[in-house]
Amino acid sequence: MKRSLFLVHRWLGILLCLFMALWFLSGVVMMYVGYPKLTLQERLGSLPALDSAVCCVSVREALKALPADSTPRGLRLTSIAGLPTYVFTLDKNRFVAVDGQSGKQIEGVDAVKATASAHAFMPGKAVYLAQVAEDAWTHSRAMDGHRPLHVVEVQGASPTLLYVSSATGEVVRDASLTERGWGWLGAWLHWLYPLRGGWLDAWWSEIVIYTSLLATLLGITGIWTGCLRWRRQLYANGSHSPYRSLWARWHHKLGLVFGLLLVTWIVSGLFSMNPWKLFDSGAARPPRSSLLLPQESMSTEALLNCLKDNGFAASELEWTRLADSAFILARNAEGGSRLLSASACAPFLQHEQAALEAAGAALMPAARIAGTLVQASYDWHYYARAQHTMGGHLERPLPVLRLTFDDDAQTWLYLDPRSGAVVLRLDGHARVKRWLFALLHSWDWLPLLALRPLWDVLMVLGSIGGLAISVTGALLGWRRLTRKTGQSAAQKN
């Protein structure tokens, strides 16, 4: 039994230790430089104020430009290449852009249009590079509706790649020189992205899952064998470890100190993939809303003038709904917002709590509200992370209304009073994942996150320990392989 345990650990180490070393190194990089993403604030900050003098045809006129078989799910009025443009969200993650001045669908976004869009987004010399279906910085499935993507480089002190949608002409991702440079050593390695985009792409998830399982087995067998080999009494070599080699003794001791941490990081990384849909409760989800337009509405020009008269320079309008009522959400370049009824010029900051509760209840017709809470600060389940982190692009506004339901899945809905949108849905399974992934993997514990650089010191020290275990294991594996090769060659001679 012991012999089998040692052999399993040895050969799994030979197979995986180098990969594990790269994983710990890349994890430290990702603490400070994340995978490229375009946040809402970055996008809004690039937009000019919408000018009612040059805008726009009516929404109903713009609807006529959509394909006959399409069902619009959402609508924004924004600026693309400096021009007012309606952007419709359709089923199956598809997008259609309509020229706000002519009312015609924008088709055939070419290199010239893409370059103009990139230049309006970021000042500087814009140089068109290529059109790509997918590359190292655009693996996100959320971008599928915009593919193929135009790649434009904005040159300057820090050259930035901008990815422009071929469907709408919008910039949908930016990748700075810093993000790309460190990204090769960070997210690209950490998430096994060398396997994405090629013939292995279809099996990428399975490769990550089963590699993580083998690495977990490697860690568990390492802890087990390490405990079996450790003695209180000294061995003949004067150590509590039986190994004569300095590297082997260090590997043994480091494994006993950092082994459990290493296993929790591997297992929590595995849970991030939601293997075999462990965290899917099967409970009913709030239905995806469709675009709601009132029978009577102010013109787009009147909406913009109304906001301007009330001291708000809107850079983007979004047509939203709360239950069966239509609203327009206006945002400016600084991230501020106002709400408007579609038929009256009376801007306001947020929906009333009673209206939000009624709308939330309508999203879960088979359940009843068991509790309500106006949450003015972050807590264990609802919190924000730094922009560069994996979830840093997700909006987590405050205050937020949390509705607790009595359904079997124990669903919680978080509604943003400033937009009426559901910003987060959690059921019992998702809250378990919060423990098993976010807490164990990135130590998302609010008191610790608030005590930086303590969080940084602990994470880096743990990563150094994991890296040291992996490097010493790789060296021992290399010695084992070369010794076996040398013995085989000697026997042949």
C-alpha cells in the first residue's frame, strides 16, 4: 500500500510539477495584472455627450431597420465613431446597430469604420492591424455576438489594442501593453489558454477539470506520504526527514508546511469550472425581459433636452423596464445616472422600494418574498473586487435591495434602485460556491481584503511555498528520469 502511494505521488509529480510551478507563478502575476476587459466605466468615459441638435430618428423608426425575424431584448442609444447610434440586443447574443441620424442599419463594418471607432474611443494614432475571429485576449464567450473582431492599435507611450465589433462598430475590449505583456505570464498560463482557439479548444474545459483532479490527487498523496515519512526521532542523517538529498528534504518539509494550502487552491480552482454542473441548482431563473416601449413617448430629442434642462449631460440612454412600466436610464461619462418615465419630463435618481419589491416578486411568481433588506454596505456575499481581477468588471452598486425568497433553492435577488436591474442572483448552490471557490482560491474575506497589504503578503507567501514545492518536485522528477535513462543506457551497453 505504501509503495503504491509513493509511486502514485512520484509519477504524478513528474507529470505535473512543472505545470504547478507555472500555475503558482502566474497566480501571483494575476494578483496585480488581470485578463484584459472593458468595464462599464471605461466605456462610458470614452463617450461624448449626446447632442439633441443632431439626434435622432425615433426609436420606432429605428426598429424598422431590424431584420424581420428578430426580437429585440434591449436597446441603447450611444456614440460610435462619434456618431449617435442605436444598438439593439437580440436573441442568442446578437447585436444590430442603427444609424441614429438616418435610421438605417449599419452593415459591413470595415477597416475604415473600425479605425474611426477606435480613434473616437481613445485619442492617438490608430493603426488598423487585422480582423480576427478570436485571439489570446478575446476568449470570452460574451464576445461571440461581435465576432469577427477588428483589431486596431492606438499608438503612444503605451500602445493599446482595441477590439471593434464587426456587428455594431463599437469598441468591445481594450488590451493595454501592460496587460498583454504580463498577461502571457499571468492569465494566459493560469487558465491554460495555450489550449484555447486551436484543435483542443472543444476539450479545454475537460482538460482543466481533469488536470485539476490529478493535481489534487498529487497534493493529497504528497501530504499522506510526507506524514508517513516524518519522524519525531531523528534519522541517521540527523534530520526528521529520511531523505539524504537536500532537495528531497526541502520538498518533504515544504510539503508538510504548505501542502494543505496547495490542495485547497487546486480544489477551489477546480470548482471555478463548475465541474459536472455541481453548483447548478436547477431552480427557475428570472425570465429574460424583452424590450418594452410605451404607446406614448417623448421623442429622443425631447428626452435629451429634458435631461439637459435638468443639468444632466447624457452620454448614453438605455431603454429599461420595471415590471410592466417602461423607463429610460441615462448615464453620463462620469458614471452618474438619471431615470426618466418615457412619457414625462421628470428625471429622478432611483426607483421606490415598493416598486422594486413588486417587480422582484413578479420575477419569481412561484415563490414568495421571505425578507427584504436595503443593503448600504458590502457583505460576505455581495462585494466588489478590484477592476483587474476576474470579477472586477461586474457592477456591484450600493445601495442595493436584497430580496430573499422561500423557494426550494433559497434564491436571493439583488436589485439596483438606480436602474431596476437584477445585478446578482444567488441560490443555495451559488452561495456554497462562494465558500468553495472565491474564499478558498482568492481569499475574498472582506476584513482581510480591507487590510492590504496583509492580504498581499499572505497570498504571496503561500504562492512562494507552492512554487517551492513544485520546483523542488520538478527537480527531483528530472533526476529520477535522467537516472532511469542512464541506467537503461548502461544496461544496453
